Amino acid sequence: MNRVLILLGVLVLLQACSHPIDIVGEGDVLSASGERDCLLEQHDAGQKNCSENMVVHEYQETYYAVPRSGWRFHRWHNYCGDNPGNECSFNVPANFVYQNWGETAPALTAIFRPTEITGYNTLLMGHSFFNPFAQAMPSHADRAGFDDHAQSRFFSGGGSGAPQAFWENASKRAQIQAVLDGGDVELFGMTYHPDYPSLEGYRNWVGYALEKNPDTRFFIAMPWIPNPASYDAQSYETLWQQVHPEIMHSIIDTLRSENPGVDFYCIPYGQSAVELRNLFSAGNLPEVSTLISGSADAIYRDSLGHADDILLALGELVWLRAIYGVDLSGYNYSTGYTTDLKAIAQAIVDAHDPDYSSPLD
């Protein structure tokens, strides 16, 4: 008799599929039947009702994502991506279950986010027009009260700092992937370089990061136009206003369409150079004596257009407001300049197209 029962049990398992339930953040996944609940503690302990969630015969169930205190439900991952609510329903006939005996379906993942932002665990990679701003973020985030800000930063000069170039560099790729493998990167920032105009690099990094943490947020920060001496102030502004949305919005639109529900935005810190150029051209930038100089006070420190101190100071503030939404008018920080860089930075971010700005949640 016992052997018969064991045989029947094996046959049942052979007719079962596994549909794991995964939880990102803090919350529970409850079921309408009450038979497929996955509580946070059970998930963290690796209990089988979460890690396996076996399906036998037909699969008819509705799940509800319920956040814990201090958290909110953000979205479902792998299923119900277009559902704005916290419900996700399945109605799978028995014959389909039988056809997939022993298979494991992609997990139903509930993503919860804290109701208060205290800082992101951030990964930033880019070139010399990007790296100084990434380098400055920890001190600004700390001063602004985002105590949980942490980051890993990777630098490579020129075109080798583009996402695709990092991906194709075996050594740097392994280092960056090692950080992502921890599964706790919340914000991934990349830059742009015209040597790599395709989306291949972005797609590769986005796919890898989401595999490790499906709630990773992404931003792309495109710098100002290089070789500034080639343009007067007006043509410099006109070109920036053309290429920034043309390139950035196109990349973000595509990545959003390929990854529904994932946060993608851009940081328009290249506008910092435009604003300073306009002030300088009008004679309203007293701290700057020349456009380009390796020794005097300037906007750029070389002909390629690397940022001098005032451009660095302004761009850092743009990053801080773009990432964390800091009201710069009340930010307890002195730039050391007479020109109100805080007001300029705030205006740059606030004038940016809100459809391509950080959702700040």
C-alpha cells in the first residue's frame, strides 16, 4: 500500500509545473484561494510555497501584492506588466499544465519600493565628461541627507567609456558584472559617446542588470557638445537643443518599449555648458576670464571641452536635483561663486521634459 501511495505521489509531481513567487523589497503576495500565499518571511527562508509553488491540473488563481509598513507596491514583473493595480490573475487550462510537466515557469515577481527615499545603491560608468560628476555624488548625497547613498564607479576615457565599449572590454565587464551580481544595485547610470551610436551596449547592460535586480532604475547622462571653440554661443545652444532630445529621447523610448514598467530617464547636465556659455557671451559671468584655459578661470580647461571648475560645480548640482529631487534653493552648500549656480541648476532640471525626468519614487 505504501509503495502505491509513493508511486501516486511521484505521478502527481510529474504532472506538476512550478511557478515560483519572488518578492523584491518588503511585502507579501497573497492568493485569492488562500492556498498559494507567499509571505515575506517564507520567501526569505526559501520555503517551497514561494520557491516552487507547484501547479497541478488547471491553474486558476489571483494574486495580490500587499506592501509592508513603510513600503508600497510598485509593479509586477514577468506577468501583468500592464496592470496598474496590485492584482495578477492566471487561468491556465489543465491540458496546458500537462503539456509542460516538470517545467518551471518564470517567477511571478512583486516589486515593492520604500515610501521614503533615503539613498540609492548606485552603479555609474562613463568617460571623462561623466566621471567627475559621478565622483562628486557621494558627498552631495550625504550633505543633502541621503545617508543610504552608496555607489560603485567605473571610468574609461573617450569612446571607451561608452556602454558598449565597457561591455566589449572583458576585464571591465567582469568587474561591473561582479557588482551587479550582488542583486542590490538600485540605480544604474550610463553616458553617451558618438563612437557607439547603437543601442547594443545599453541593451546588454540593461538586460544583465534586470536579471540580477528587476527593480533596477536607469539613467543616461549625455554631456555637452565637445570642441566648444568651433561654435559661437547661439549655435552651441541650438545644436545642443537639437541633439539632446534627438538622441536621448530616442534611446529612452526604445528601452522603455523593450522593458515595460522599468524606469529610464536622462540627466540634461550638458545644458550646464550652454547656460554658462550664454552668460559668458553676455558678459554676465564674472568668475570666468576666458572660454578655454588650462590655467586661468574658464568654462573649459582644454580645447576638447573638459569641464573647468565652474562647469563641474554647476553640473554636480544638476545631477543632485535630477537624481534625488533636492530643492537647491534650500540646499546647505556653498558653491564659492557669485553667480547663483543653484538657481541655474534648478532651472535646468525643472525645464527638462518631465516625460524624460526621474519619477523620484
